[in-house]
Amino acid sequence: MYRLRQSGWLRAIALLAAVLAARGSATSQTQYVITNDDPGVSFYTVSQGGLLTLQQQVQIGGFGTVAGFFGANRLNMLDGGGQQCVFASIPSAGEISGIVISTLTVGGTASGSPTDNGAANGIGLASNTQYLYASFSSSNTIGTFAIQPGCDLSFINDVSAAGLAGGQIDGMTIHGNIMITTFTDGSIESFDISTGIPLANGDEQYSTATLTSQDATYPNSIDVTSDGHYAIFGDTSTLQVVEVSDISSGKLTPTIVYTAKKNISSSNVMLSPDETVLYVVNTQGATVSALYFDKTTGKLTTGCTSKQIRGESADWSYLGAMGLIAQTGNGGGLYVAEFGTPSGIAMVTLASSGGKCSLQEVPQSPFADPNSQGLLSIGTFPPRSS
């Protein structure tokens, strides 16, 4: 009897030790800001103050595509299903590589069907723990890949996807069993991915802003609230235009439009971890903005806008995708891709109190990305939980 009790006690101690070890491993996990340099993927370590140091570049092939849509993120982070991976698209080769975070080595590379093509404007990526989805902009197709052990991929199938007026596929995101896409003609559409392969929900429509502006604006990037209630679109426009659709029914509904005349374009958007702030990269206006977001009602209210990010025209032409400085609270601000030759990463911090906020570029910004001649896509690892 004593031996049984002792054995149980020892097992309990062993289990506790394993739990503590796992917590310690999670706490000490290296944080990265990651860039798709096309070709190659660069990994930057993050210091306690959020400053970046280039650690290494992982070669993934290709010969470079210095162009593309703002909303098509060419990087996707997986932290789940027992795997930690970075997936990066290579538009020039029509391929997608999976990189193992723990070793910073390529786990595998896959391509879609012979007709899948994203060479002109990029291949956007989105994933859950089972499947990776790739939007091939030139062929207007969405490829489905099974995620294999070791961050490898296996191609399953592709489906056609185009705007109501034949627009090219642009942004893409998934949440639960719904995939949402944007197209360059102002169309938006959702798909059911409960079986893995995207199946159109029959809700394709022009966004409200596209209709009311007579095609002067169109949705580009997309984010979705963690409860799946609202889809938020950042538009390419001569103004700052953000649109919100209630998707609680599992389908898109007509968008509600929010505009700000003093900012130019709003092609990239991202919610803060606590969903109190919507970050907006004014891709052609050289600023970033923060709007206050009510996740219960889906309403946006005025927040703040930064001064112009340093180096516009002299060092870079456009701002691209963003990554959060912190994965908790309001995110603490942004890392923002600078499309230049070579490129850089801007760091802009957020201070918020009493319904007021400010955005400030740090003195050390930008951080050089010498490996990129046209940076559009960046991400952070671990990623924001969705």
C-alpha cells in the first residue's frame, strides 16, 4: 500500500515538474519579427524594449517579386496543433515554404496546381492548425494545402475565386469555418471551409464604400473579431476608409463605412489583442492611425494618427503590412514594413489613456532589412491569438 502511494506521489511530482518546465519554456520563448524578403525570410529578435536585431535570413528560393497587393500577406504564422511554423510564399516560383521555428530551417516546400499563378501580385496566405490556404492573385485561385509534421505541406485542391467584375483576389483571412476574401474591383466574398476545401457562401457583393464612391475605393486587407461577429476591411482609397460587416450569421452583410479625410489610404488593418483598438496603416499617406473599436457593437470612433514616418520618398515609397509590438492589451503599437530599396521596419508605439491616444515613432526606427528590395509583408511570432 505504501509503495502504491509513494508511486502516485512520485508521478504527481513528475507531472508538476513537466508543467513547470513547459511554463518556463513558454516564458523564455524567443520572440521574432519576421519579414518575407522574396527571396528569403529574415528573423529579427526582439529586445525587452521592443527593439529589433537581425538574427539570420533563411533562404527559400525564388528570384524576387517586388510588387503586389497590400492586403495579400505573404507570411503566415502557426502556433498550434503541436507545431510552430512560419509559412512564406514565393510568387516568382509559385511555391510556399514552411520554416520550423525551433531550428530556423525549411521543413518543406510545396506548389499548387500547374495553373496556380501569383507571380504578378503575390500569393497571400492564411491557415488554421490543419490547412494552409494560398490566394494566387494572377490565376484567381485559392489553393488548399494540408499541414504536415515538420511544417511541410501537401497540396489538395484549388478553387476559382474572382470579383463580380472579374477583379483579382487580394486579401484573405479565416476565422473558424469562414474564409473572407477581397477583390480589386471592390467585391467581397465569404467561403465555408468546414470540410477543408473553400465552398462559396453565395454572399459575394460590392462593398458599400465601393458603391457610394463609384469605384474610387475598394477593400484590401481584412481582420475578424475573436468571437467571429465582425469582419473589418481596410480600403485602398484617396481617404482613410474602413468598413465593418456583421458576419454573425456566417455570411457577409452590407458594410458600414467609416472615413477620415486627413489620411490617405488604409490598405492594412489589424485589431489589438484586447480588440479595443484598430490599427490602420495609411499605406500611401506615410502615417499610421489607431481607432477605438467597440467589439460589442462593431462601431469605430476617432483615435489618433502619428506624424509622418521618417524617410518617405528618400528611403521608401509605401508602408506595408504590420505586426504588433505586444501580444497583450492594446498591442503597444506597431512594426510596419517600409517598401524601399533596400527596405526597413518602422516601430511606432501607442500610448492611450482616458479615451485619448498618441502614436510616436521611436528614435531607433527604422530597423534595416538589407535583404529586401521591396518589403510588403511582415509578421510576429508568437502571433496574436485569434
